[in-house]
Amino acid sequence: MTEGENPKRFDLEERTFAFAKRTRAFIKRLSKTIGNIEDARQLVRSSGSVGANDIEANESLSKKDFVLRIKICRKEAKESRYWLRLVEIDETLPSERDALVQEAQELMNIFGAIVRKSE
């Protein structure tokens, strides 16, 4: 981390990256039903977009752009939570899914707080 860099932003960048990676590992363990295949595609996109938009927010050109990107982070975390709840799981995966749903909720809360403080 360079001098003057905000350590909390770095932690959030790492946290969103870890969320996307854990989500992908979870998806690999899902049964390959037609519904799961389609829902998993959406889940891969939304879970990765949380972190990608956080990086974009940190490089924003204006406060307005920053707030917009953070709102998108919150939206993508909410969408990820939706797809996680929708996929069909077998008896070995509920705790894994519950942990990911909880992380998506926590990310939504974090990004929501950032929006409130930034507006």
C-alpha cells in the first residue's frame, strides 16, 4: 500500500475479490440443472461486478461518479444475494450458501453506508 492510500478501501477491494472467488468456488459445486446453469451465469456476473465497480469508484473522476459507482456496487451485491438464494442446492451446500448470502448482505450494508456518508 502506498503512502496516503486509504487502508479501508484496500480491505474492501480485497473483500469484494474474495467474495467473487468464493462465489465461483461455490458455483462449481452446484448440480448442473438448466436453472442452475442460467442462474450461475448471472451470479458470476453480479458477484464479480461488486468488486469491479468498487475499483471504478476508487478511480472516479468526481464525487458524483464515485457515488454512482458505489450505488452500483450495492445493487450488484443485492443481485448476487438474489441469485444465491435462487440456485438449487443439495444437502451439502446450505452453510456455504448461507455464508455467501450473509457476505452479500454485509457488502450491501457497507456500500449503503458509504453512499449515505458521501451524499
